[in-house]
Amino acid sequence: MATRQSVDEYLQRCTDALDYARDQYKTGMKQEHYNETEYTKALQQLEDAVNDINHLSLSANDQQQDQLYRMRLQLQQVQNEMILKGDTER
């Protein structure tokens, strides 16, 4: 079973990844040509976080699974927005 501390720490890392991705998304929206390396790095962090959440959910209790599920939805929403924005730039 996942400990409360490990879930809390992981949720904080996900929040950090979300903040970084949102910053890169905003930067990309402001600039005609955005920093593709940083943008791609942010997308990779989001993908890694989603995959890790899926793995962590297997050992989580019901309340933790709910927290992880809600975080996964946030991660995937930002990920989808960034992918769609990236496709319109090409």
C-alpha cells in the first residue's frame, strides 16, 4: 500500500510538473516561435507523471486513488492543450 507521505510527495511533484508545463504553454502562446526543447521537455514530464500515477494507483487506497485520479485529469488536460497548440504551430 502506498503511504500517505509518498502520495503527498508525488502529488507535489505532479503540481510542479503542471506549473512548469503551464509556464511553457503560456510562453509558447506569447511567442510565434517558442522554445521547442523546453516545450517538449514539459510534455515529457507530463507524460511521465501520468504513467507514474497509473503505477502508484495500483497500491493506493480508495481516497488516494481519488486524489491521483483528479491529478491525472489535470495533467492530461494540460497535456492535451499543449499537444493541440503544438499541432497548430506546425
